[in-house]
Amino acid sequence: MSLRGVPAHPAHPAPGAAGTDPATTPLVRRTVYALGLGLLLCRLPTTSVQMREQAVGTLAAETAELDPALVGLAVNVAVLLGVLVFAVVLALYLWLAGVLDRKLVPEGLALGVRQRIGLCTLVAGGLTVLSQLYALWSGHLARGPAEVALVVAFALVAALLYRRQWARRPRGRGLLVPAVVVVVAVLVTVV
């Protein structure tokens, strides 16, 4: 039987083609998630000590007698809740980044053998990992205008890495991509 006149469709569409493969491969997304969570867990001893000192300082001003076991329990519960909230929020950031990657710049950058990372995932995951590394190194999270400027600069540099992918889009989309990336970067560092 002849198939003349029937257009040939490739069995596997080109990677990164709109609607086919995600801009970020699942292995890369899981690795970014594990790195962010792992770095947070490495910071737990320092964070627990800081929280215990804050709790004792705050409670000492309010009451004369402190039960050290109760303070320890409160700190442990707060740390556990903090880790759970961080895990959920990081998963939500990476999910949102995946959605934005599909809508704005569906082609990811190649990282190696069949591995890619999308622009928003790079920004959200990269800033999460970098902020956790900074906190692990310095003992506290970065806050202030200099850090915000660095975050915006990181987002814009990341957008430039993907310039070839989003420059082919209509003019409005070309301006939208860097703006969305900066908003994602600020959201990740503020929340």
C-alpha cells in the first residue's frame, strides 16, 4: 500500500520543540531540588543554635524561669516546620519555573548528554542553591540592597544566556522574558 500524499511525521520530534520535551529535564529538576534541600539540611545545626539563642533571649525578658526542655522542643518543632515549608515552597518554585519555561522560552540550554535546563528553572534553582551556599558559608541569609542588586544581575545574565532562544520571539515577548525572569528572581529571594 502506498503512502503518497501523506505527510511524513518524525517518530520523535526535535528536542525543545514547542509542546514536546520540557525545557528542563526531570533529572536536572530533581538534582536542583535535592541540592537546595540538602544545603538547607546542612545549615540546620547553625540555624538551630541561632533560633535557640533568639528564643532564650526573647523569653528571658518575659519570664524569670525557662524550662530548657520546652525551649528545645519549641526550636525543634520550628526547625522541622521550616524544613517542610522550604521543601514545599522549593517544589512550587520549580513547578512555576517549569510552567514559565514552557510558555516563554521552551528551549532549554544543553547541559550534557540529553540534559537541559530552562531559563526560569536556572534562575529559581540557581538562586536557591546560591543563597543556601551563602547562608552555609556566612551563617545567615543575605538581605539588603546589595544582595537585591546581585539577584537582579544574576537574572539578567541568565536571560542573556538564553538570548538566542527568546530573541526569535515577537518584540513584546523579547521584552517580557527578562522582566519575568527578574520577577522570578526577586520572588525566590524575598519569599
